[in-house]
Amino acid sequence: MAQSITQRELRNESGDIMRRLDEGEAFVITRNGTPVGELTPLRRHRFVRAEAVAELFRHAPALDAKRFRADLDAVASPDAKPRA
């Protein structure tokens, strides 16, 4: 759960708050007692060696290419439509 901190605490204790963000803590920023924003840590991408991934999938079931394509075709349209 995110800890609530005031705008003043954010300004005055930004170094400490940044360290705590780096450690995984999240914060809700308030102004005059009203929540106005959130500070949450960014997810960090971890590098995984190709050998480790290959080992993880070594015992995975075989992929049926025709069934996979049929599943994709069932949910995706080949028509390009701009987003509204």
C-alpha cells in the first residue's frame, strides 16, 4: 500500500523519497489533504541469458503452427484501422 505524503514532504525530503522509491516503495502525494498524484517505482527489466530461456522452454509442449495461426486469425484482423 502506498504511503501518503504531503507536497511539502516531497519537496523537503525528495532525496530520501527517491531512495525509498528505488527500494520499491510507492507514495500518494497530497495537497491540503487531497490526493493529487502517485509516485511509483518503475519496473526494471532484467537481462536473461539466452541459455537460461532455452532451458526454461526445453520441456515446453511443441507448438502446432497451424493451430497457432488459426488462434491468431480468430482474434486479430488483417485490416489496418486507425484508432479513434
